[in-house]
Amino acid sequence: MIPVVGMLLTGPTGEDFGTLKPPPVEMLEERFGRLPGWRRREPGYEPPWRRGWVAALVAALLAIAVVGLPLALGMAVCTSDHPWKDLEGVTALSAGDENACVVQADGSVACWSWSNRHQGLTDPVEGEFLTLSVSEEHGCAVRLDGSVACWGSNVYGKSTPPTGRFTSVSTGESHTCGVTTEGVVVCWGSNAYGKSTPPTGRFTSVSAGTHTCAIREDGSVACWGPQTEAVRPPHPPRPFLAISTGDAFTCGIRDDRSVVCWGANGSGQATPPAGRFISIDAGQKHACGVRTDYTVACWGENAKGEAKPPLGVFTSVSAAGDKTCGITTNGTVVCWGDVTTRWP
């Protein structure tokens, strides 16, 4: 079939018929002969496909205005710029499934939301803080004077800390634990399966998740709460420098800087790579750590890119459900995985 619409043709006198309308039938017949199936039309004839085109065009434009404009506005709101890109001088970071928070250079806490759920977490308490921890529904931070302040959901009393001075704090799914300046672990919130009833003794750090683990002063690990496989440290015991509890699994850094994990391993989250590490964090089904050369290594589930860290040098890392964030050596924040921010 010879295309005719859109052909640039000129008449015998040089007139240009353009490309937006077909040339006269006589011109086509003069150049190409009678086309198969071609029939001359009477003056004023309008083919069926052109009838009502004005109404159809108006209806289409209205549909675009009604459907397309709100959709475009929704996309602009739902895929806003990453708020962490403007942060500088970050000293502490904690990422959760729904929110993430940082301690800035002036000691203030800044948070953002991954979705429109649990918005109370994006309005942390005011003050100057040293470190912090956030979970899905609540967050807690240690002030300069050692007191703990919490915000967000207070179901089971997990956001009502006791008095006293603390060196660190860790928020779990429905409870919170902290290490006091005397080296005692104190927990509050839900006590299902005894996860808010820590053992006695002196500790250097604690990590609360679906279960809780802490490192004693001698480097041994004590765990308590549900999920027996996740809370049973490996044998033979060796001193640990850091510990992090995930969802039914635990990872820690030994005194030789190697990483060992135990518990659930359905996505490879309990099979860490070889190498030497300075920090570690376990998420839901993946974990990440900072090596001694300050690069990040991740392992476990990688459905949204959460276990595929970018190039760069980092001081710490925080793993959540399907996302991960880290603090670079120059104090900025980088996040990867499903990190599209969505606002209400």
C-alpha cells in the first residue's frame, strides 16, 4: 500500500500541499494512477472515521485532565526528593521499616518517613543527643546527660523509659533495652517470652529485635526472648566486639574482626562473607557491615537492592526490611534498596 497521508507533494504550479492533509485525488491519480479501491467523494463528504472527532478530542482532553493531573501530582508527592541527601555532619543513624532517624552535628535528631504510616516517628523530641535507635513504630535516643527520651507508639510502654543514665539504647519490635552507665541492661515494654527480663551481670552493649542479645564485659554473648535458634550463640564461645539482632537471626563481630551469624538462614542472612569488620547491623532478612577498609558488605535477601551497597567509604550502616542506609566518612547519609519516600 502506498502511503499518502504525510507525503510532501507539490502541484503543477509549485504549490505545496504540506504534510498535514492528503493531496487532491486528481493529483494522486496523475502521479500514481488509479489506486485500488479508491473512490471519489462528493464535495462536503466526511468519512465515518472523522465524524464526531471534535467531541472525541474534547472528551479525551477532559479525561486526561481528570485522571492524569491528579496522578501526576500524586507521583510528585509520592516520589519526593530523598530528604537525607541534604544532611551533613551526621554522627548516628538508625533505619526502620517505616522511618529513619539521624543525630546531626548539633546533637539534634532529624527523621523522615518511607511511607505514610507511623508519622509520629517523624516528629522526635527536642534536645541534644548522642545516639539513637528506631523500630517500626517508635524511637528512643540517649541525651548528652545520659537520660533516654522516646517518641512514637507507646503500646506496651515501650516508649516510656525508666529514669537513670544510659550509654546506649536499642528499640525492638515491642520493647526497648538500654545499657546504663553502670553496665546493667534495663528493658521496658512487652515482656512476652521474657524478652524484657535481661540476665544479671555487667554488659557493654545490647541489641533488641524480635529477641534480645547483649555482650558481657568479658566479651561473651547472652541472649533471651523468643526464637530459640536465633538466641543460641555459636560454640565454642569467643569474645565479641559487637552484636546485632535481626528477625530470627543474630550477627556479631568477634575479637578477630570476623563476622559470625546464627539463626534463620532462608535467604542467606546468617551466612556472612569472610573479612574483617568494624561495625554490623542485622535487618529483617539481610545484614550489612562496614569492613576495616570502610567499604560496606551486605548479604542475605536482595529483592529490592537492599543487599547491594554502593561504592564509597562508610563509618556505620543500618539495615531495615528492604532498605539500608549508611553514614559516609564525611558525615553524609546514603541509602539503597526500596528508599522511595512517600508522604501523606
